[in-house]
Amino acid sequence: MRHLPEDRGGDSLLARLIRTEKEVEGRYTEQWVVVEEDDLEQWPAGPRDTVGRPAERVTGLARARGEARYTADVQLPGMLHTAVLRSPHASARVRRIDLAPALAAPGVRAALGPDDSDSLTGEPGYPGAAVAAVAADSFAQASAALELVDVEWDVLEPLLDPDEAVRRGSLIDETTHYERGDLEQGLAEADAVVEAEYRTQTVLHNALETHQTVCEWEGGRLTVYASTQWIWGIRDRLAAHFDLPADWVRVVCRYMGGGFGAKTEPGDHGFLAAELAQATGRPVRCALTRREENQATGNRHATIQRLVAGARSDGTLTALGGDYVMAVGWEGWKSSTAGPMQMLYACPNVRTDEAGAKINTGPNDAFRAPGFVEGTFGLECILDELAAKLDLDPLELRRRNHADSDLVDGRPFSSKNLLECYRRADAHWARRDEVRARSKGAWKRGVGLASQIWYGGGGPPSYAWVRMGADGRAHVITGHQDIGTGTSTALAQIAAEELGLPFDRVEISFGDSDRGPYATYSAGSSTTPSMGPAVRAAAADAARQVIEIAAQRYQVEERVLRLENGNVLSADGGSWPLEEVTGLLEDGQILGKGSRGPNPAGMRILTFGIQVAEVAVDVETGEVRVDRVAAIHDVGRVINPLGASSQVEGGIIQGLGHTLSEQRLLDPVSGAVLTQSLDAYKLPTIADVPEIVTELLDIPDPHLTSLGAKGLGEPPIVPTAAAIANAIRDATGANVRSLPITREEMLRALKEARERERPLAGQAR
Amino acid sequence: MPDLRVNGQAHRLDPPGLRSLAEILREDLGLTGTKIGCGEGHCGACTVLLDGEPVLSCITLAATVDEREVTTIEGLRDHPLVDSFVRADALQCGFCTPGQIVSASALVADSPEPTRDAIRHRMAGNLCRCGTYPKIEEAILSWRG
């Protein structure tokens, strides 16, 4: 069981100020955190009164009725609209720019050029880089004025090929090397070795609400309405930019139209809106068009993965190696594509090198499990190629190489139930013979699987308040934002559970940095595991106060009282409606506060899972259809099974697009983005969706917080591409090695498989 | 410009010029339930009904609406589909949801007991990046509660 002093690294006093590790999308930093954690025991596993039972999302009705006001719907009196001049060239220098004709155009109130703002550049390094901005009474006027900006360019030849960039030493940072054991020795010990090159494409987030911000200055203070995954991050960045006290910037994001990783920073549009609002004294909106969105707001960067894997004849892995090249773009960071190879299996000899190519394309940004989606595709495909070579069952191969502790830094896992996921996968995997037998004519069918590993433990700091009034209802107040993942519903459930209140007697406020305490971002599968324990602690604080009042009022000992189903119950059978107790307050309020404690010291907190995909492939046309995906994930305690199944389905469907249809295409000469519209960029539609079976283990992590809950936003997208590719191999014998699996790629792989099966045919002729 | 009839009410408008129906609804009438996801008729978030037929309001010139009755999500707030979408959890970020419900309302008006295939055919023009499609299918199948 969880034991706070031990989990704090043996400190018997619960420290107020601690040094703790914080993980963001797989990157670790150390930081000081002031904590005040309640030593609450975890609830027993399984569904409770509210937690663990399906709940309709608290914001559902407002969103479905079209009443929810998104940033896109914010209209302020006198508000101006911004149009941004974006570089048409992948690499260029502005020789001369004249804003005067634009400033003279109807409705124009301000214009900024490269010398006027840090967010504008005279030396764009990718197509879509912001060069100038115009604010006008309407967006149409601003756009028309932009046409009048007179620019003379020196157009430079762009560097677009990531391998060429590595050769030339054009890197975003130093190449990351990781090594344990001896790769060469591991390969020498192997009975079978597979070497293969895998490629993944650049994909675009395409949240349906584009990146946008509305800024308004009031008495030297700035109010920001932003479509963002992190109101506090925006607050801090804008406050630093304008040299203001942090709380002079208020950031509001009540409803948010999707992010998927690309909306944690203010962005050029955020800084420009604030600067133009300052320059004009008017509220200013800066909203990207869909076409700008697909050039300049981040992406999942393409990867080239040159991998080698070796195993003994019994399937024991002896060697895993990978040379990774990431097409990061002009700015940004390389995501940890080698992570799955380092972490997923108990292989003693592993060597990886990750190079981030700096090229003249739009910068990457986090996109739902960045790196691990791409890296899992390569790793889990080569593992199946190895299984085929050794004539071993792929699921058995994974069982055999299960990692009992973390081999990267020797830490124990806070909890890991991957073997139980594998056990549950048996039933889906056993459908294989029946599925294959349904192959008919050109349509070949098969089943494939892939394992999942990813982060999702969250961490401090995060805070919550709970207020109760005379009516016996509770109001959770947080500073987090709900980007559509349903975290606000889960948090309200946690408060209801702790307070023994029916779910419909709990409200939740969020999405306003002036009206709630600091909260973590909606990213990194961290919101529920970070915020949930803070909300539970705040609710427990409020519950304690209710019990104190009831004990005095009814002359009973506090220790015999508890809250349940809207009543205060005593051990001797006494029962009072909660509102009878809180009614004593009249206009008074009970205020509970809670914070997120630190993560267990010295442990690795990860999420695990496996997906089993069933596909049909037309071997004549190369068409691929995914019929069914079974997803089994271990994410600790599940707060809301209904919302959780939606997260799993959404992740798999995004993974399906990544696998089969989505791809940012560039003009190979100019570097221009060819897929700027949602017509050209192929998102999955309802007609593409397979049957999805979701199974969550729902086993609380005994060491992680008072909830034992991990995050679920990202894990479901991690193994989907590999499971589908492996099912294609099962159906056809073809090794697809490049995403997306277009008909061309499918036909190439089929041809290669045919030639592999008839190696002597060419020589015989 | 004749009056624009929206959700049973007539609105007198300035000559709309080349402005789209979506812009007029959102900016002039304050009916922001209609969303603009792409502005070029590819995503379906801006779907409204014209005399009961779903159209993409972001690529419909307001001046071409004429006498036809416009129905937006604001006119469908009491439609049973609203509850069935919430019940089935058929929305995540919710930005595409009004358009989804408007399209679905036309579908169930034509065929009150649609098959899964019919739902997949008729709803394929409404993109949802969060991937709520399985739940949308359930919501439409169970729209009468």
C-alpha cells in the first residue's frame, strides 16, 4: 500500500518544501515544490458511489446546445481583427518591406513589421513564418490590407531533406545517445537478426478550433481569451514579455475546441494580439485560418528509423538498436522516438541515437504522445518481423521479454499490469484463425497486435478549492482548463465521492486564472492524475469541517460521523440531511483547499497497454480496411468509464488517420505545404471507423497519490499504427514500413513480399 | 435584401454583399452556436438547415438564402438529439457538435430509424477531430431516448 513517508524517500516528516522530479512528455526536470498534502488512504479498487461509474460530462449540455462560448465566439465592443502576412517561401530574407499602403487602407488601425515585434521575422525559415501583421475593423479589411504590403524578397534555396540536413550538420540540438550493455555482443548472441528502416510522416493537429487569442488591456492589465491547453503558461509567458507582475495578466479559456498538444504556448498569434491591442487601445483578435493552421502551428515531425533487433531462438531479445532522424523543422524539439525501444522490453543490449534535423519546414510541437507513437511503430513492427523469422507467436514474444523493472534507470515501477493486459488480449488474439479464414478472393484478412508504454503520472504543483454553502451543495474551483478530455467531469466526480454527495449536487468552475488556484496543463496525460488528488484533498478538507460542525450541533464525537449520499451519518444510526448541517451557516461558507502531493520517490510511473487490430487488405488495389481494434490499457483507477472509453476511441481514431490517410505533403522543390485545407489533408470520417472494444484494467496504482489514477489522453494512440501494420503482415505477409500506409506503400510492400517468397525466380530466367 | 428568417424569427439586415451566411449568423445575429472550422466547406462545423436541408453556411452567400427558413443549433436546442448526444458522450471538445446535431436532425427527420450504414453515409461530411464518431453513431441510433 501507499505509505507517504516511504514514498517521499524516507522523510518521516511530511516536508513543506521538497525537491521533486517533474516529467513533461517524457522529459524530466527537477523543481522545488511547496506541498501540503492530505494523508488520505486510497479508496478500495472498483466502482464507488460516483467514482468509477459512468457520468455525463458536466459541460455537455452547453456544448451540444451551441451555448458554449469558445474563444472563437468572443466578441468584445470595438474589437479589431488581425491578418498575418506569412512567408510564402521556405527560406528567404526580406530585402525591403513597406507597410504604408496597408496602413492607409480602409479600416486599418495598426500594422507591425519584422522590426516591430519579436513574433515577426525578416528571415523566415519555413513557409508560413509570420512576417507582418495588420489589425483592422474587420478580418476582411485586414486581409485586404495585407495584400497591399509591399515586400521584396531574397529567396534562398531551402533545405528540406532530413538526412541531408544531418549530413550537413544542420541539427536542432546535439544528437542524443543512449546505451546499455553491448549492442554488437547482443547481435552476436542472436539466432535471428532483423534490420529494417521505418518511416513515419509529418501529421498535423487540425483541432477544429484554430489557434486564436483575443487580448484586451484595462488599466495596464491584460485580459487574454485563448484557445489553450494551459492558461497559466500563457499568463506567465505574456507577463514576462510585457514585464508585468504575473497576476496582471488574466487568461480565460472556458470552452476549448481541441488542442492535442499544440496549444500550450501563447504562439505568434497570442503575442501579436497583445501587442496590437496595446498599440491601438482596442481589443484585438488574432485567429488563424485553417490554411495558416496547417502551415505554422506545429506538427508531429516525420521520422526515419533505422533499426536492428536480435533474439535467441526462444525469443529472448539480445539486441535492440536504432538510428533515428527526426525532421524537426526550423524550430522546435525532437521528441523521444527511441523511448519505446529503451523502455518497453527487458533487453540487456540497447543502443539508440536520435538526431533532430533542422530543415526549412514548420516547427514541430507536442502531438499526443510525441515520439512514442512514431517509435512504437518502428519497434513493434520489427518485433513482429523478428517473430516471423523465428516462427514465434508475437504475443508470446512480448510476454517473454516483459520488463519487471525499469532498465533505463533501474527503478521499480509504481505499478505495472502489462502481463494482465496481455492475458486479456488472448481472447482477441484467439480470433486470428477465424479472421484469416474469412479471407476471400483478393481480400486478405489478418490480426496484429502492439504493446504500449507511455508516461501519465502527472505531478505537483496543482491546487483546488471546494466551497459549500447553506444549501448543502459543493462547488469545486480550479484553475485548470478542459480541452474536451472530460477532466472537469472526473474532478467533479472525485469531489462528489469524497463529500458523499450525489453527482448532481456538485458544480465545477475552471478556465480562468483570476478565479481559481494554479493548475497544471491539459497535456501529457497529466491533468487527472495531477488535479484529481488536489480536488480530493480539498473535498476532504471541506468534509472535515462539515463533520466538525455536525459533531458540535448534535453532540456526537467527530470520529463516528461520516458523509454519505447527501447525509451526515453517525455510527450509532443517527442520520441528518447535509443541508440541515450546512443550513446552520446561513450566508457563511465552508472552504476546503487541497494540493497535489509529490510523486513517489525513486519510482517510474508509466502507463501500459496492448491493442489488437483486425484488418482486410485488397491485394489487387492496395486498399486497407480496419475492421476492429481491441484496446486494453492499464492507467490505474478509472474515474469515469464513459469518458474514458471516449478517450480511447478518440485516440484510436486519430491513430487510424495517422496510419492510413493523414500526411502533410510538401512541394519537394519549394517546400510549400500542399495540404493546407481539410479537403487535401485527409482526416478520418465516421465512415472510416472500425469496431472499437475498450477494456481498462481499473487497478489503482498503490503508490501514486490518494487516487491511484494515471492519465489516459495519450496511451490509446500509441500502439495503433503498429497493431494495424502487424495485422497487414499477418493478412498478406507484406512488411509495410512507411506511414501512412497508402495504396502505393501497400502495393510496394506486397510486391516486395512476393519477390521475397520467390527469391530464385529471377535467377532461373 | 429581404428579411432573413432564422429559427422562426425575421431579421432585417444590411445588404450582406459577399458575406457568408455563417458570418451573418455569428457576427450580426450573435448566433455563435454555428461554428466555423475551416471556412471553406470541408469540415461541416457550420452546418445549418435551409428549409430542412443541411447546407454549409460558411460557403453559402447570405444573399442567396432568399425566402428559405434557416434553422441553426439555437433552433434545435430542445431537439431530443441534444440529450442523446450528451447521454452517449458523443462530444469531447464540442466544437463540431452543433454541426453534427444539425446534420443528424435532418437525417432523423428523413428516416427516424436510420441504419448504421445510413448514419455513416449521411454524417461523413461532419468531421470530428476528437474522434467521437462511435458515440455519435450511438447517439443517433438512440435519439428518441
